[in-house]
Amino acid sequence: MPRLRTFEKFRFLALSALAGVGASGCGNALYAVSANSASSKVEEARELGAEQYATYEYFLATEHLQKAQTEASEADYSDAANLAERAEEHADKAIRLARDAHRGAGR
């Protein structure tokens, strides 16, 4: 029985170590997904004329995305992912405002 407990402890430590290594490598992937999505939304906002119709939101989206790229280049993926998510939120708002402006203009 003592041998089994030793094995269980070893297995627990090994799995904990693997989980730690795995979790540390996820930041880059999470950032990549967030940045790709945010970049697509910023581009959509630009195509809808958000630079003109939703200047503030479009500016915030582009600045957050640029800062996310800077943080990622410094391997600070957690901050980079958060900034990319904020960029996407601002881009979504810019898209809504630009679409509303188009509807109001009868386009």
C-alpha cells in the first residue's frame, strides 16, 4: 500500500507540472485568436466608414489593437489578449454606430 501512495503522489506532481507547462503556452494561442478576431472587426468597421461615423470608437479599437500587438511582441500574452478583446469591443461599437449612421442617411 505505501508504494501505491508514492505512485499517486508522483502522478499528481507529474500532472501538475504538465498542467503548468501547458497553461503557460496557451497565452500565445489565446492572444492569436483574440487579435485575429479584433483585427477582422476593425477592418469591418473601417469598411463601413467608422473613421467618419464612429471616430472615437474606431480610434480606441485601433489603438487597443496596436497596443496588444506591442504587448505580444514583448511576450506579455495575457495583457495582449485583454487588449485585443477590448479592441474587439470598441470595434463592435464602431460597427453598430457606422451602420446606424448609414441607415439614418438612407443608404
